[in-house]
Amino acid sequence: MSEEQKDTFRDLWWLGAVVIIGLFFYYTLSDNPKAPQEIDSSGYISHKVESTITADPNWLIGESRTCISNPLDVDSARELHKPVGYALWGLQCGDGDWHKITITFWGSQVQTGKKAAYWNCIRTSESFTCKQTEAY
């Protein structure tokens, strides 16, 4: 291998290393909303998503409730510009009014082939945190 080829190979190797390190920082340490925020002990990835949730005024901070979302069908996904099976678009947690708020979800965003996803949601002082419990 000539010296010129060695120099080119070395330059490409360093460029690749810089790109990999940059992607690592972009997806793990940034505030990028598309980047996973955390991974819990069950392997769930957190997603902070602006969504809608039914919440009545009697829902206390720290209280948990079982909620349900219905993954989007083809027509709804097209209308909302989301993928088919997207399950984070709205949570029904009782008879309260619908509220649009950023929610921290722990679970799968897309659940193709499922009719319902169940969540254990806890009201926090600022928002809601919902962990997926099952899907059918």
C-alpha cells in the first residue's frame, strides 16, 4: 500500500470515528425529542411526546390510573401524519376532559396489529408519566 493510500485510509478512519461519536452524543446526551431519553430495567425506552389525555380534576399528584390508547389505523394515521399503529396519540384515563400536554411514555410508540395498549399513568406536578403494561 502506498503512502497516499495509507493517508487516505487513516483520514477515512478518523472521519468515521468522529461521525460515530457525534451520533452517540446526538442520541444520548442531547435534548433531541426524537432521541430516546432513558431506558429502564424492563428495556422500555422513554419518549416525551405532546399528546392528549383525559384527566379529571380529582386526579391527585402521585396517583396512578390505568389508561388505554388505541393504535392508529390506516386512515387515522394518514390524517394525523403518524405511522400506522402509532399508540401515543391519545390516552383515555376516565371521564375527564381532554388535555393536550407533553407526556413521558415508557413503551412502544408503534404497535402495529394491536387494537389497544394499556398504560399505568401517574400524574406528576407538571405532567403525566405512563408506563405500558400490555397490548392486545
